[in-house]
Amino acid sequence: MQNEIHEECGVFGIYDQEGRTDVAASTYYALYALQHRGQESCGIAVNDSGVITVHKDLGLVRDVFTREHLAALGSGQMAVGHTRYSTTGAVSRANAQPLVVRHVKGQMALAHNGNLTNAAQLRRQLELAGAIFHTTNDSEVISYMITRERLNTPSIEKAIEQAMFQLEGAYSLVVMSPQKLIAVRDPSGFRPLCMGRMRSGQIVFASETCALDSIGAAFVRDIEAGEIVVVGEKGIRSIRTHCRGKAHICVFEFVYFARSDSVIEGQPVHEARRRAGRLLAREHPVEADVVVGVPDSGLDAALGYAEESSIPYGMGFVKNRYIARTFIQPEQGQREDSVRIKLNALASVVKGKRVVMVDDSIVRGTTSARIVTLLREAGAVQVHVRVSAPPFISPCYYGTDIDSKENLIACQMGEEEIRRVIGADSLGYLSVDGVRRIAAEANCEFCCGCFTGAYPAPVPTEMDKSKFEQKIKK
């Protein structure tokens, strides 16, 4: 179980007490906008007068939901949706979300983004007390903890408030009860979660603002770290028992995970990546003829690098839009095989030129090596690799798929050796100080633990981080 519970996902919820919109359809479009956060499975749960109906399965949003599926969900007053990514070994329909729990006091649907650091201990305690688990994800642990508290508390929000005293790690949640829709963010605020309002007054929650845009909802505010926001017949109220200061959001949300058109904690993601490119050009200048970015999250940084260095910007790659993101495919072999299918270098842009190739990260090195090869095969005479993030030197315990040290190339090799392995003429990473400065407008602090080894919250003592079956190919 310890090897299979880590995930990076997208969550969404909508509350429409008056029934003025099709909540299932709105959730469907929002999940489309959040597809980049998880491509293994997805699901939607709809609440119609206290009865929760759910449809979920393995696959992309467009494949899992047909018109018939959406019609079968009905026209309720609330809905929650989820897109999921998991690591090797956890690909199963049982792990798809939202999770729906039926207990003596009613029903609950839960969608979770993040990773509990004490999931193994909590699960063991629950199993010893007689709990039976149907999944291998930590989201079910959260649902059990809330349900257990619900049996002894007067409301679902009080149960969540009590359960949070025992939950450690990262969790941005959207929880739906028969009468209420509730948004929850862990006290450190590792993962994003925001609130919006549609023109007809419907309240929505989403991992990113791009999901709000997709359904015509206006951004209201970010959910604060540790906050519980409850939406029901009596309106909106906030429970702040666990609020203790600014969020320590994962800086990799700005580097890679979030969509460029999202705004997180007041910071436009596009501008953060563009600023990363500018800082990268200052830290690692080079004489070259063209700057190209690796789609998608490397494009904004490449633009910033070109602007700062005055080297022309070019479209160096054409991307096949019908293949999933290589970083979040569960097995290493799938990542390697899909690079050439996913990207093709434009010879007319790079042939005979010294190329600066800007990417967002180098994790294991194999993908970077293949992309450098694509540029050389297209005629580039030099390839200078610039990375808009520092080297990964430590695992992430809060929901990003950054593996154990033995599988991180920066823990096995120095920069010069990495340069040789990926076949680049030069290599430069953005500094830790630089990555902390890319989101200057954000109203939050940053977790940079995967770059520094220093974490803002406790890390697990017994969780094995060796999640990938294949090691680095040196």
C-alpha cells in the first residue's frame, strides 16, 4: 500500500440549490479543464435531493463520460468531480474518485488532491479497529476518518474539523453531503484550491482557476490554508480552527503542474514561468541563435529567456495533442516510448543553429536525452539545455511524483555528468533562490523541499519512496 497511495489530482465541486444549471455538465467541462492534473481516471458524483449517484472509470474525461452517462447522473443540486493520476501499481477502477461513502447518518462523496504523510499509520489503526478498505489510496483513509468523527458529531463540517487534527500532509478536498458542499485545505496549503461564483449565483470550488473560466464562473478567492468553507441552505460560512498563517504551496505548481492560464494565490502562472525564464537567462547566459521551449510548461520560460537574452524565440517542437503528459504516465517505459510520438522537432527552426532548449525539469534524465536527440537529428549544431527549476535532490511527500533519491539523476551525478548523459553542449539549472522569486505576486510561502531537502511540515518515517519499477538508465 505504501508504494501506491501517492497521487496528483484535480478536484471540482458545484452547489446550485435552486437547480438553475446542469451540475453534471458543468462538472464535466470543469474536469476537461483540469485534465492536465490527472489522466488515469476520472469521476463525477451528483447529489439529487440527498441521493448521491456516481459514475467513474479509468480513462480521460472524454472517454469516461458519454451523453448517456451524464444523463444518468440526473439533474441534482450539487456535484463533485475528480481527475486522478497515480503511480505504478495503483491503476484500478476502485481507486477512481470521487469516493462515495454510505453510513448510518447518510452519504458523503469526497474528492482529494494531495498526499497524507501519516496515511500508513492511520490505515493500520483503522484496520485494527475493524475497518475494511476497498482501495489503495490515502483518500479512503480521509473518508474513514471523517465518517468516524461524523458518528459522534452534530454535522459533517464538525466531523471534518475534528478529523483534521489527525490528518498530516497535503489535502485539498471537496466534500459533498446530502445538504452541503464543503471545501477543505490542509493547514500548510500545499495544493491549490479556489472558490468561484457563476452568473446565476452557483458556488464552485476548483483546484485551478482555469476550471472556473471553462464554465463562466468568476473567481472569488483562494481557500486559505487550514480553512473549511461550508456552502448550504444558510449560505456560506468559514471555519478557521486550523488556519495558522500563509500557505506553503508547492512551488512546482508554478513550474509545471498548473495550467498557464491559471492564477494561483494571486500569481498568474504564465507570468511566473516567464519570470523563471528571465532569471534563468541571467544566471546561465549563452551565445546562441534561437531559444525553444519544450511544450507545454517550458514554453513560457523559453519566452522569458528569449526576452531577457535578446536571442530570438522560435517554435522548436510540434506537439501531438492527443497523447498524455509524459511526466505523469505511471511507468517509466511508457514515458520513454511516448517522447517521439509526442514531440517532433521543427528542422526549419533549428537546422544549422545553436539552440537553447528550455525545459521545466530533469527528473530521471531519460526524457531530456531523447529530446536533445530530436533536436540534433533535426540539424541543431549545438543544444544548450536550460532548466527553469533547480535539480531535484529529495523526494516529495505531499502529492507530486518526485521519486526516491536513488531514482533522481541529480542525486547520482553532478551537473557535468548529467550534461554528458543527456547529450547537451551545456546545462544550467535555475537556482533555489531563483525559483523562490518566480511567483513574486503570490500571497503565500513556498514548499521547495524537493529542491532543498527542507520541508515545512513533518515527513513520514516509514514510507518507502521507491515507487518506480525502472531505475535511471545511465
